Amino acid sequence: MSVADSTAPAVDRKREQRGWIWYDWANSVFPTSVITVFLSRYLTAVASEAARADTARNGPNACSDGALERCDIALFGLHFPAGSLFGYLVAFATIVQVVVLPVMGAIADRTQNKRRMLGVLAFTGSAATAALAAVGGDDWHLGVVLFVLANICYGASIVVYYAFLPEIASPDERDAVSSRGWAFGYLGGGLALVVQLGLFLGHDAVGVSEGAAVRIGFVISGLWWAGFTLIPLARLKRHQPPHGTESGASVITAGFAELRQTARQARMFPLTLAFLGTYLIFADGIATVANVSAQYGREELRLDETVLITTILIVQFVAFFGGMLHGWVARWWGAKRTIMASLCVWIVVVAAAYFVQAGQQVQFYGLAVGIGLVLGGTNALSRSLFSQMIPPGREAQYFSLYEVGERASSPLGMAMFAAVGQATGSFRLAIISLVAFFVIGLVLMIFVPVRKAIAASGNPMPAKV
């Protein structure tokens, strides 16, 4: 059985839970500091310098007008502006994850070597992140390879990490454990970002260049991720026997076989898939709001970079309290009702963004507080509720679908924001259009029979759902 053994000593179970939470703390530095804040601009600058050097050698291109982000670069015979590199890179890395994550989940379920896999993936990803410090001059190709590797390892490690949740927490413990993990993830990511921003903004005081400060930040991110991963690795255990006896390279073939079997059986759990589909809709809205907030503040509200950086930190630290709050409310009210209430708050917050006046940083900070209160908690409870609906022994594979679906659907919200902005010439109308994701998600959530889904999966029923 994959569900936490209620007869296991409570002290052992709590010890594993506390260790498990630390991986949220460890890995959050990658999406927060590396993806959201530093790598996009740094890699664009490196690629632009490469294009500028190419211009000097081979004649004029888009760099001739002085706009670095419009400098043309080439990859596999395709030419595009340097400013578009990171967007294409993230899209490509997402496609790779869509292919890799289900297989990794199947291998994790087949072998039940989840602890070892978590360690290998985390340490490989953290090493690739730290190695980004070697990217400089015009060597943006190295940055592309290292980011794709780190991103694959990050996504796969998340799948394995999530799969531990049903094994270490009983149905009644799961909402609180998941919420604490998500909350501490935001706290850890926020603290690491404070250190890195302090170095970046004060680089002159410590005698390093701006680029060197960013590269040191990559090393800090890698060490943070690897160092704090040691805590869950020291406490997590194997809870299930392997599904097969394969070893070595044959594990990969067995993983594909396991995945095919799960795909055939998935239609037997339509309610689990119905919840997953509902989650993907409002998760797309959440991801889009998080991704476009800085653009909305910069281009529509005319706020400077200091305000935007402060806003990121506000969201990070408020999200810690928001995650803890969601876990406490779910304990008394149930996860489904709490998620629905959270979606109502999302609707209010996104609608309020339409009315924030240009240049009013206090209003924008208030918006950040609202987002932070619901950002982590909505996802944390969705994670724990989905874990209740997964057939025992298939945790990693279903969580790979959870992660793949989340990544594959996320461009929809971005496309809507861009299309509405282009059609209307207003980012205000673009931001309020995102309310649709939360309204649709809320309506569908009302009709998802969560208790039936849990019962159909063969898992014990928690006291509150």
C-alpha cells in the first residue's frame, strides 16, 4: 500500500514529513531566482554580445540600431532576436519535460528507488545550475544546454518528491503537510533571493561587476538546492516493494511498459482525471498571473524596477503565511471548499488589478499581498487533494501527468494575455481576461465529486474533504 501506514510510530512519520518539507525549501531557489529573476536577462545579454561580435566580423544585422535585445542570433539554422531566446528556450525545455517526466515517473514507480532518484536528479540539477556561472562572453549555447538539463532535473525531481506525499502522510495529515511544504518553499526561495539581490544591487560595494554578481548568484542557487536536499535524503525511506526485478538499462524499458499499463488503466479513474483537468485550468490562470505581473507593472502601470523587485519579495514572503493559512483552514473546512474559497479570492484580486492606477506603487503592493495569500495555498491543497485520488502504487506516474499537464497548459494563459493585449491595445483588458480561468475552474470544481473519486481510487477517506 502507498498510503501512509497508520500503525507506524508517529514520531517516525513526523520525522519523514519534516524532512520532506525541506525539499520544497531546497528546490524553490531554481524557479524563483534562476528562472524568474536572473537567467532571462543574463542569457539575453550574453546572446546579444555574441550577435554584436558576429556583426563586427560579418557585417551589420539588427544590432546596428543599438538595441541589444533585437540582435539576431542563430541556432540550428534558425535566426531570431536575442530577446526571444529565453522564451523559445523555456518552450523547448517544456516540450522536453512533456516527453521525459512520464517516463521518469514510471521508472520511479517500477523500481521504488524514489529516494535515490530524488538525490540523483537534485544533485545533477543543482550542479547544472551552479555551472551556469561558467556562461559568459558570447557562450550562450552553454547556457542553453545547462538550463535544459537543470530544468529537466528540476521537473523530474518534483514528480518523485510529490510521489512521497501519500507514503509519509495519512489522508487526514496530507493537507497540512502539503501546505507547510509549499509555504516553506516560498520562504526558502524568498530568503535565497534576498541574499542574491543584495549581492546584485550592492555589487560595487563588494568589488564585483554586475555580471559577476549574477554568476555568483547561480553558484549560490546550486549550492542552496544541493545543500538543503541532504535533509530529505537523510530522512525519507522506501515504503513499497519494487514492481519488477529489472536493473541497469532494462529499467528504462520496464519504465515504458509500466507507463503503457498506467495509460490503459487511467480510463478506469475518470473522476481523478476530471479533477486534474479542472486543476489545470485554474493553475494556468495562476501561472499566467505570476508570469505577467512584472510586465503589467512595468508596461501598463509604469513602475520602476525597484518596485517590481520589491513586489516579488512581498509575494514570496506573504505566500509563506498564505500557505500555512490554507492548511489550517482545510483542517476544519476541507480541501475542496478551501480551494473554492481561494479561487473566489483569485477572482477578486485579478479583477482589482484592472483598477490599479498607473504609478501607484502602494496599490500594486496591495495586489502583491493578495496574490501571495492565495498563490501557494491553492496549489498546495490541489497537490494534497490529487494525492488522495491516485491509485496506490502509481503515485509518481500520476504526478508526472500532473506536472506535464501544468507545464503543457501554461502557454494558454500567456497566449490569451498577449492576444487580448494586442487586439485591444490595453494590458488592463488583458489582465482582467484571466478571470475566466478562475471562474471556469471554480464552476468545474463545484461539480467534481471528490469523495467518489477518492473511493474509486481505493484510498481511505479523510475526515474532511
